[in-house]
Amino acid sequence: MKKSSLLAMCIVGMGISGAVLILMIPPLFSANGQNNTWFMAALGLLFLVFAAGARYWKRSVDTLGDDR
């Protein structure tokens, strides 16, 4: 798999996990809402893994055309 497609997959995964994480925040502040702290922690960790992968593969994609 090309590194540019891995970078794109990380960015899409980061967007999806971040969007679901944002959608899960309002029930935390309601009185009768369910407490999904483990689910939110897992989503936050997944977001961080995708962000680290995107930073790693962006650095390697940037240096592919470098002929120094």
C-alpha cells in the first residue's frame, strides 16, 4: 500500500473518530444520560493513534521526492 494512501486513511479515520467523539460529549452533561466513559476514552485513543499515524506518514510522504 502506498504511503500517501495510508496518510489519507489516517486522516479519514481521524475525522470519523473525532466526529463520533464530539457527538458523544452532550450526553455526559445531561442528568439522565448514560455514562460512556470507556467508549469515549477508546475513541480518544483511536483519534490519537490516527493522528500519530498521519504525522508519521506525512513526514515520509514529504521526503519521497527529496533528492538530496
